[in-house]
Amino acid sequence: MARLERAVAQALEEIGSLRERARMAEDRVRRLEDLLDGQEETGEGPGRLVDRLEVVEAENRELRDRLEEGREVVDRLLSRIRFLEEQG
């Protein structure tokens, strides 16, 4: 009988935990929906945000490429400086 009571207590505890998690998830969904509604009112709906994200990601790729090219130029200049120092 004690074993059954423990099992029931654990089940009730788990149900309570699941209810709390469900409530938290519902609150989060509600906040996200409110956020999306606000974005749509300002003309920044999800589609527009995705478009902007794609533009920013493309710009980031371009900047990373330019940084890499700059590093290569700096490395070449450093090599030349070292060579000239060794010659002098």
C-alpha cells in the first residue's frame, strides 16, 4: 500500500510540474504573439524581419571576406618588413 501511495504522490507531483511548465510555455507563446503583433503594426512583420536578417548575414559574410583579405595584406607586409630588416 505504501508503494502505491508513493507512486500516486510522484504522479501528482509530476502532474503539478507539467502544469507549471505548460503555463510557462503558454505565457511565453502569448509574449511572442504580442511581440509579433507589435512588429506587424510597425511594418516589421516576420517576413520583413527575415528579409533584413538575410541582408545583415550577407553583409557579415562580405565583411568577414574583407577582413580576411586585409589580414593577408598585413601578413605580406610583415613578411616584407622582416625580410628588409634581415637585409639591413
